[in-house]
Amino acid sequence: MGTDLKSVLITKEEIDAKLAELAAKIDADYAGRELLIVGVLKGAVMVMADLARALSTPVTMDWMAVSSYGAGTKSSGVVRILKDLDTDIAGRDVLIVEDIIDSGLTLSWLLSNLSSRGPASLKVCTLLRKPEAAKVDLEVEYTGFDIPNEFVVGYGLDYAERYRNLPFVGTLAPHVYGG
Ligand code: XMP
Ligand code: MG
């Protein structure tokens, strides 16, 4: 796997199986409806692509890009829209698709922003969730994996824009980020 990675945390097979499980739940919950899935760029690209193909529910797809103000690796909770939705979500059943929820600040901002646009329903699906997220009062309907508080890359997630194309989720070797 190369020397930059410490270990594989979640294999491609485990991701595929989990997305099939989540898709079955989503199909059951939205039976007879049409769903607008909203991917948060760039990290959610892989989850969106694979989840969308696992769903039987008719879906349309849209994308948002947001960025947290403030320096450092911690999310500040103050969010700026880099790319807004192309779709008017008023009256739509909307599912936000995320790669990872860490502090939950980004998601909490997104939820209040999107709910102000009057969707019929607004729920969240995330592939990964870190322990911090459990402390915040956020309703996440569909969660793939609860993971330890380690920096992870792969399957859409990056370190300095690298590793997004790994088919699995792995942890980085400390020497890569100066540890
Ligand atoms: P919050 O803290 O607002 O932030 O929930 C979520 C965003 O932080 C990034 N993030 C990570 N990115 N590996 C990454 O590549 C990680 O382990 C990690 N933890 C948080 C990510 O952009 C996510 O959307
Ligand atoms: Mg990132």
C-alpha cells in the first residue's frame, strides 16, 4: 500500500457492503418518492457515486461546495458557500450525503441553511463519523461507520488533496503529516 499509509481501516469490500445496507434502508424509507441527493464536494464524490448506483429509488443529484473560515485543521463552524446548489429544493425530499462528520459544525450549518429553503424533508447520510460528532446534537439518519479519532484518507478523503482516489479508507503514517 506504499509507505505513506499506516493501515487500511475500512476495505473496499466493507464499504460496498455498508453502502448496499444503507441503500436498502433509504429505499424502504423513501418508497414511492423521488429523492434529491446532495453531495458535499469534494470528499463525498465517491460515496455519492456508489450510493446512487446502489439505490433503486429514483434520484436526482446535486452538489454543494463549502469551506470553513479560519485557519488550522479544525472546523470553525463559520461556513462559506463556494458552490451553491443548481436545484430549488423547496418541496423536495433532500438527503445530504457526506464523507465524514467530525465536529459536526459543517453539517449543522448546512442543515440550517438548507432547511431555510423549505424542503419537504431533509436528512443526512454519512459514510464515516468520528467520536466528536456523537457529542453534538445532530440527527444523522444513515451512518456507515463510527471510526476512531484518527486522520483518515481515501475513498474521497484527502490529505493536501492527495489520496482521494484510494478505493479504501486508511490512516496516514505520522511522517506524512509531520508527526
Ligand atoms: P466538521 O468538523 O465540521 O468537519 O464535522 C467535517 C469536515 O472536516 C474534514 N475532515 C477530514 N478530512 N480526513 C479528511 O480527509 C479526516 O480524518 C477528516 N476529519 C474531518 C472533512 O472535509 C469533513 O467534511
Ligand atoms: Mg479535506
